[in-house]
Amino acid sequence: MRIFAALGDDAHQGWVWLQDPTLPPRCVVKITNLATRKSVHCEALQMDVSFLQGYNQSPRITINDPASSLVIGAWYRAGLGGLSTQTDVRLKIVAKNSWFGQFRACVGHPQVVVRLAAWLGGVGFALGVIGLVLGVASLG
């Protein structure tokens, strides 16, 4: 898959752009670099004509084959092992739209506020489960 840099508006967002009709719209995906075995979870947006028209403006490098291209920000490129743009990399991309996949996408998000909120939500959930168990145990 050919790696392209995310645009300024997308650089710090929790998504990548690709073209894969087998994936549901705006689903969470797990991207694995097959060379390093490093992976990231993020939202996947589908490239369409409108996106390509905006992206392929000079002086940027043109995406000629959207089906084998991935537009990805520096945060996720670093998470996959420091991928360089304009290189071909063997990646495995699979849908992970479960609640756990969504949690993983949040704790690996480029924005600290999203990561913090996800961790606080996870801690709150764990404390709620502990409280429930202790409450039920005290009844018996």
C-alpha cells in the first residue's frame, strides 16, 4: 500500500483515508504493519471523488491508485513503526468495530483529550463493576 501524508485539517484527527468497499462506512479498523508487527486502531474514511479532487491539488503528490493508497497522519505513521510517505508498505487492514476496537481507537487517538476521556471512562467502568460486585456480595 502506498503511504500519503494527511492534509493539515486531518493531520491530528483519529482517522485515515482509504478506498476499500468491503469495509463499512466510518468503521474502526486495525492497521498492522506486516514488517514490524506494530498496529494502530483508528477510524477509516472512504476516499471518494470529492476527497481526491481536494487532495490532488498542486503542489501535493497525486493519488493515482486510490485502491492501493492510504492517507495517514504522522501520529499513526509513527505508531506503525515510523512509516515514511511516498513508500510502499505491506499493511493488513481489518474492521474492528466492536466496543473494544472503539476503545482501542480512543486510547490511541492523536488528541490527548480523547485519550484521557477514554481512560477515565475505562476506570469509571471498572470501579462501577467493583462496586456492583461488592454490593451483591454484601447482600449474601
